[in-house]
Amino acid sequence: MDFELPGPRDPRRQAVREWLTANPEPTGRQLAEAGYVAPHWPKPWGFDADPVHQLVIDDELRRAKVRRPTNPIGIGWAGPTILHAGTDAQRDRYLMPLLAGDEMWCQLFSEPDAGSDLAALNTRAVRDGDTYVVTGQKIWTSLAQYSKFGILIARSDPDATKHHGISYFICPMDTPGIEVRPIREMTGVALFNEVFFDDVRLPIENRVGPEHEGWSLAKVTLANERVSLSSEGALWGRGPSAHDLIELVRDRGGVQDPLMRQRVAALYAEAEVLRLIRLRTLTARVKGEAPGPEASVGKVLADEHGQRIMGLAKDLAGTDGMFAGSGPLGDRGGGLADDAEWHYGYLFAPALTIGGGTAEVQRNIIGERALGLPHDP
């Protein structure tokens, strides 16, 4: 890890500071039009910023306490795919509202019988003149009940081989024939949804890329990632981190029980290992190199680490941890700024090693691609 961010006199840093001085409380639309939501995108949506430039912008926005718009699927996955393979009309229509957070997006990929094996999907898109008629079911669709649009993959040629005959669509979520059924989790929140398609008609101009070639675009969607400095939160980069928990324990005078104290120390050591792995990945990106196996290793470790953070927080709370809204020390209102976040995180934590690729699948990737072991039968 040998990169160093430019100092205060760097013209890129000064440009961001001047803009923030002129726009001290920018809206999502202002940030998007200025190129600060996705600076690595080409103009007019970004700056074609290299990794160092991205990090400088992240650093300055964080220093000014300015948050980018929230639209994780749209900004992180849908936008880059439309940018990569969309038409000019699609880019003009969708990208700026997406970046500004004006239109929420969801991802219509997973199916009940095609989880980790995504290419085994059964949802059909049958061509009918200048429209496609979509029939099928998607599941685990985050934010579908709030979304204006979804990115959808469906089988458009049932006779093609498994990874062919799939097309990629932009799907307005208010199209007749779409039914969204929220799935309420044990957290009490309905983050995920089932989505049913009953003869849903999508115009041909909503297809992204060539017909039957959607699998390659699905891989673009899933592979896209952006350099970020803030990824240590326990809940997939969000929420409290191990350092938040340890700081809270330190502020309350430490832990007396020797076994519990060892768990706190082990959690700290694990957090440091993950921090160094993230820095290795970041260094490779800054130097223009492809990330090594540490990317997959980091995901496996981070997901299990998040579960251990939340488990330790509940154990530190003792019997008070059984109450909703209790903090790690059983304060019920006197721990972190939002103690309910810890209770929610504990209930949500089992999903960490499943969502975004199961821990088992990630270990297969590490074994086969990094260690050169035989492929899973």
C-alpha cells in the first residue's frame, strides 16, 4: 500500500472546494449535473476521473458532510450498463434522473429456481412485433416497491443454450401486469420483494443491447464497482463498524469478563486485516492494475465479520439485548446515536453471507480461480 492522496494545493481538490463553497448544501440534481455523483463516468455525467481523482472528490464531499443521492441499484448497476450498451436516447432519458436520485431503480434478476445459477432463469420475453411480452417471476428484488424502473433479464430464445438467448430490458415498474409483493423479514422491514409478470408488454426501445445477448450485459452489471473509501460498515458497507463497537466499549470503561475481552480484541484484529485487504485492492486500482484474489477474499471475510460484530454487540448487551432498540451495552437509548440500528443489524446479519453471492460460491471462486483447484463437480 503505497499511494498517497494529493494535498490541499492540488487543482482537483481546489476545484471541488470552490464548487462546495458556491454550493454549500447541494441537491442531488446539482451534484449530478456537476459530475460529482459518478465522477468516473464520461462527460456530461462525470469527469472520466481516474481512481485518485475519485478519491479526492470522495474525501472533499465527506469533509463537507455532503452525501450523494441514494439510488444504489440505479447508480451502481443500471447506470453503468446503460452507459456501456444503451442507445443515445436511453442515456439521455435515464442517466441524469438516475444520478440525481429522482428515479429509484431495482434489479429484476434472481428467480425462485435460479439463485446462484442466474443463467438458469425461466422468465420469458416473447417478441410480438415491436414489443416483448414478459411472463414469469423474480424474487429478492430490493426496493421494488419504491422503484420507478427495473433492469430485467428474461429468456427471449428458449431454444438457445443456457448462457445465450437472454435479453436485457429497462422495465417501468408501473407497467400493467406487474405485481410487487413485499417480503417482510424478521427485522420487521420489507426490503425484498417478489415481482410477478403477467403478459407485461415492453416496447422494443426498452431493450438494452442486441437481442438474445443480455447475458454479457448481466455480467457487466454484476461486475461493476467503483472505488470507495467507506466500506467498513458491517451491513455491506453501511451501518456500524467494528471500530464503532469498540469505541463504544472503550467509552464505557471496557469489558471485565476475560473471555468477552478476548472476543473484542479478536474483532479488532479482524477489522485491521480487512482494512489492509481493502487498501491492497485500492492500491491496485490507483496503480491501474487489476485487483487480485483479495477482492473475493475480502467479501468472504467481510460478510462473516459483519455477523460477528452484530453477535458480539448483542452478547455485550446481555439480557437487555432481547429488547428491540437496545444498544450493545443494554442501554436502550444511551449507546450509539441510533441504538435501534444494532438491533436491526443483528436480525439482518444472517443475510450477509447469502446476498450478493453466497459465502460457499465465493469460496469456490477463490479455490478455482485463485488457488487453481479443480472445478466443483
